[in-house]
Amino acid sequence: MPKEKLKDTKHEPIHEVTLSGSLAKHTKTQGIGGRSTSTLEKKLEFQKPVPKSGAFEKRGIQPSEFRRYYDRGDLPIRVDHQISLPKLVWKVSVESLDYHHYLPIFVDGIR
């Protein structure tokens, strides 16, 4: 641009409202550029979240030997549901049980 035309241009201040609501003065030749560096802290890089352990999720329970024997009716017990609280009723006397046979089955059922 010729020097004569540069002298004719007027540098009128432009009033702009900033984000904080205050007025900022700029001239047409100064532009509206900002700082070349930022005072903000760097953002952290994206990190994948830690995988869940699944400790509180429902786990499937394998059917036990106790359940198989109870469903077939091989155990000398039954549950009486005729009163308000279910009651365990033995079909034979407890003294006459073969503990070597039934004890591992009952312990498996407790598991």
C-alpha cells in the first residue's frame, strides 16, 4: 500500500465486551490476537479406566451332589412346609445313619 493511503487510515479504537463483561480496547491494526503462551495447566492424557474385578457380580453356583441326591429322594430327610416355618423332618432316626456315606453329602450341600 502506498504511504499516502496509510496516513489516511484512521486508527479508531474498537470496543469489545470480553467474557468477564469488561470492555477491551483494540485498534484495527493491532488485531484481536491473544498471548502466544497459555497460563493454563496442561490437560492430562486420556488413561483407560482400571478394569473391574467383578468381586460384586453374581456368580453361578454349580449344582452339588447334595442337590442331586435330594431331588432324587435318596436322602433320609424332607422339608415340612405345612407350618409357617419350614421344618426338617428325618425319615429315619439320626443314630442309625451311616455317617461315612451321608456326612460328605451334607457338607457338600452346606458349601
